[in-house]
Amino acid sequence: MSQPVTPSASRPPTPVQDALQSIQFIGEAFNSYTSAQDEIVCLRVKNNDFNVSKSRLILRSPVFRDMFALSEGVEGGQERKVVELHDDPEEFKHFLWFIHADPLAGHEFSQAEASPRKCSILLGIASSAHRYQADGVANWAMRTVLSILMGNRRSFSLDGPLAKMLLRTAARFQDSSSESFAVDARDVVCDAIHPDSPGPLSEDPIIAVLAAREVDDTYVLSHAYFYTLQKGNKYWRGDEALSPLDRRRLVCGDLLWRCQIDPACVQGDYFGQVVYRR
């Protein structure tokens, strides 16, 4: 029987050996931490109670780490303290699922077919993760959802709720180093409004007007106005979903459109002041 081969002392460790040592170290550190300090905390989000592992929250979010550190020593009695949070319950639920999911569940989710539901879950993860400074999770979720929405093989069209959620979530990243997320999200929505794109936003650009107005995205709003005007005033004049401000802007845009042959019929800066004034 052959003897097992032992690595030479002078032989450098392989990448696999380094990875195994890192995994072992992380596992030991996690086990020693959770065995001594882990407990279940109750997070209440708009009357929805989530009983979650404190250690999972601390390992992912410095906000929760500081929050629980400040609360230590002031909680009295045996009753578990309820932490009130002001979040969207559905988005927060998706974030909690992600940080508690086992590797197999996470892998199955990543491999699942692209769909509006999957994009909504990813945006919910990104939104809550960004709020609680879980930057690695937030950036991963935004990169993943944008790769789906910007891909050529996408089998579904962008609708109003998903467009609004995409714009609102991406806007959270404007003050960070990942500002390109907001730019890419706007491009996705504007492409969906274009008449050559299939889907509800190109067929009815007023849907995009409502989504962009609700999240105060003037860039997308200007594109939605343009494609609304392209359909003619009979399309939008009777739509009750438009606000008085929307109508005033569209009337001015329609007037400018009609006067393009004779620019003298409209003052040069009037349209810009009305259409883009907050």
C-alpha cells in the first residue's frame, strides 16, 4: 500500500489550501461569536414583527451593530425588547431573507429565471441593505438587477411599478461611489418608454410620467413627456391621472411642437421655464 504524500515544507500553499484555511478561520470566528452572544431580536416594521438572529444583522450591518451596542446595559427584565423600524415591510423582509438564507437557497435564487418578481426582490434587498450600510449586499443586488434589466435576453417588459421601484432604489446610491446605478436605471426606463420598445411603458408613456413624478426624477420625466407629446394631444388631454402641473407642461410642450416651423410664436425661454420648473 502506498504511503500518503505529504507536502514539502518548502512547497508554497496552493490557492485551494489558502481558501480552506480562510473558510476554517471564518467558521471558527463565527461559531465562537454566535455561541457566546447570539440571540433572537424582534424587529417591528409597521406592525410586522420579524424575529431574527442578532449576529447575522451585526455581521452584515454596522448600523445594527452600533444600535445593539448602544442598547446593551439598558435593557432590563426578562422581556425581549422590540425594536421599531421605519422601513417598507416587503423590502425589509427580502433583506432579512437574504442575510439568513442558506447557501443552497441563495444559489437557487441566483440561478432562477429572470422575472419581474425576482427584480423586485433584488431591489428590496438593495434598498434595505443600503439603508443599513450593508454596502456589499446593496451593491451586489443592484449590479444583479441591472444586469437583468440591461440584458438582451430579457423575456419580460418593464411595467410602471417596477420602473418606479427601480428609480427610487437607484436614487439612494447617488450620494455614494456607485452613482452609475442611478444613471443605468434611468437609461433602462427611458429605453422602455421608446416607441420601438415593446411593453406597457412605450404603449402608454403616461405610466412612466406617473412613475417618474412620484420619485421626482426630472430626467426620466422629461423623456416621458416627450413621448407623450409624440402621441398627440388627443391621447393625453382626457387622462385624469395627469396632475395640473403635468397638463401645464404638456400644453406648453404641445405649443412649442406646433410652433417649431415658426419659432417666433413662442418666447425663446418660456418653454424651458415652465417645463423644468419645480
